[in-house]
Amino acid sequence: ARQPTIIPESEGEYRFELVVSDGLSISEPDEVLIIVRNRPPVADAGPDQSKSSIPSVITLDGRGSYDPGRVTLAYHWRQTSGPAVTLSDANADKPTFIPSQTGVYVFELVVNDGQIDSVPDIVGIVIGNRAPVADAGLPRYIARDPVVLNGNNSFDPDGYGQLTYQWQQVSGPSVDITDENTTMPTISGFSQTNAIQRCEFELTVSDGDLNGRPDTVEVIIVPDLGSNDLIQVNPPFEPNKPTIVAFGGGDCVMGGAMVFSDPADWYAKANFLTIGSYGPPYYKYGDALIT
């Protein structure tokens, strides 16, 4: 055949010689060298675990480990930190241990295919788990959708929890939420009116054992202010932050003139205004992002 296949039974060097013929004569032989090398196995010590109370037994799980050549693996577990315990079988794929007290128990798994050790994989077991902390991010002031919320500052104080996220709307005009089980969901489906609209969203995080206290973030949909008018939206949303000023629904021309009905308002308004290249922009003030 022009393209034969081979199935190597072991690593090593395989040499093959090819001779071709046109029916009248035979070519000089040509040789190809194929080197088969063993690829190392991959250790998987399983997911981190969190327990709020001391359980009677904990099971580790290394069954996600694998060898690219599908060779049967040997397992070796060892404890690297935490209160000392004894594993039921340090060479099993699913050893168990009995925790004696609260703390963080850390174990390392190395697997071997008979020739090569894997890179170690680490798993942490938190006993006496503390609830994770949700952080729904800073308030948002928006004129257009979509808008992405940010729960990336949520955390597990024990350091080993694998957090899951759940966002939901708790007040305000109904909007659409996508990717509500991620750190950064997207909200859309709202429209401006001639009044301020306020939506509140709640984030709950879990480490698989405990839910953290929910945290909320307010999203303020600023009103449609008309075209090319610089106006004061309302008294400050926050007493300790400057008054929001904004252009309405039209384009904002760089360097364009600004007219205030009360010259005394110039400093209070313009001091916090940064001219953009296109409207309707609502500008950043304080620590609140306006897009």
C-alpha cells in the first residue's frame, strides 16, 4: 500500500524500508526511521472539598488520572500539610482517611505508568469550612445595553473552595440575564425612559458546602435626556459624590460649546465632565462606572 499504518507495541526505534517497482525494474531502497517515545501519565487528585463539620470519613479520588498510552497506572498519595492523618491505602485510586480535627488537609498524588512518574497534582480538604464571601461589584450607571456585571472579587476565605455563582434580579424593571451562573453575567433587554430606573441584582456564591451571604449591586438606567443637551440629571445619587451631568441622545462633538442656565453651576458640573467623542455618554464619577 502507498500509506500503510503501524501500531507500535512498545517505545523504541522502528526502521522501515521501501522499494517500488514499475513492473520492469526495482528502485533502490529508501529507509524511514520512526521513534516512539513514552508520554508521561497525568495525575488528577480530584476536586477540592469543603466540610463545615468534622465528618466520619473523607474519600480522595484519583480516578480522573490517565495515561496517553492507556497503560494501567500505579498510584501514590502523600499528605503534604495539615493535621497528620493515615490514609487507608496510599497506593489506591480512592483512599480514605478519618479527620481528627478542623483544618486544611492537603494531599499530593503522583501516578506512574511503569516507566515515568506524572507531575504531582494537589487536592485540599477544608474541615471546619467558613462560608465564602460574595462581591457583586460596584454600582453601575448605564444608558445602553448590554452591560456585564462583575463578581470576580468574590472569594473563599479558606482558599480551597471551588465557588459556584448564582445571580438573580431582585427589583426594578424586568431585564434579561444571561450566563447567570458565571462570575460575569450579561444583562440586556432594557430601554431608557424619561425617568431614572433602578434595578437590583443579587449574587450568591457557594463552595459546595456552605452558601455565602448574598451581595447586591444596583444598576441605574439613566434617563433619555433628548439630543445634545448638557443637563443636570438630578441631585447626586450619592451625597458624597458629584452631581452627574450628561449629554442626551445625540452626538457629542469634541470641543463643542457648552451652555449652562446658571453660570454658578459651571464648576460643579464641568469639573467632573470629560468630553467624549460620541454620545450619549454618561461619564465616570467617583468609583461608579458610567457607560
